Amino acid sequence: MASDKENQEALPEADKKLRDYELVYIVSPEVDEEALESTTGNVNQFITSNGGIVSEEEKWGKRKLAYPINRFQEGNYVLTRFKMEPVWSRGLEASLEISEDVLRYLLIRVGS
């Protein structure tokens, strides 16, 4: 099986450019401040370890959810703006999916 670096090298040069992204994710309200820092650190670590650049991170704090998610009525919202190669977006989403602390996420490519 080919590694991620080999897959990346096989891509056309146009697909290796850094693109702007915004990621909003909701962390379980049951996690303490230390676990929240760990979760945001893991997201930022994934981005930077794959050649991305985190430009901004905003912690919006605990807010009420529009509808219950896993029986939670509120969650800790975090917005992260960053640049990353498009090939890594699926890996980031997979990482967020398997995280037990992340209730929901939305990854958006900004610009064209």
C-alpha cells in the first residue's frame, strides 16, 4: 500500500497548492479545559504536521446547540482558519470523525 507522501508526490502540481479553509467544530461540554486544549492542539498538530499553516483559532466558548446531539444541549465551539493542501482534507475529516470529544464539525474551503 502506498504511503500518504507517495500519494501526494503522484498528484499534479496544481493539487499541491495550499488552500484556505475554515473549520468549526463542537467539542463535548463534558470535557474539562485541559481536554479541550488537547483536542484543539491535536487538530492544529494534524494541520501543521501535514504542511499546513494555522492562521487563527477562536474559542467561542460553551453555547447552546440548536438541537440535541448525543443528548447534549450545549457544546464548546471552536473556529480554526488555516491553509492546507487539499489532499489532507479527507484525513482531517477522518480524524475528527473518530474523535470521541468532537460532536460535530464543518470544514469549508474558502475562496475559489
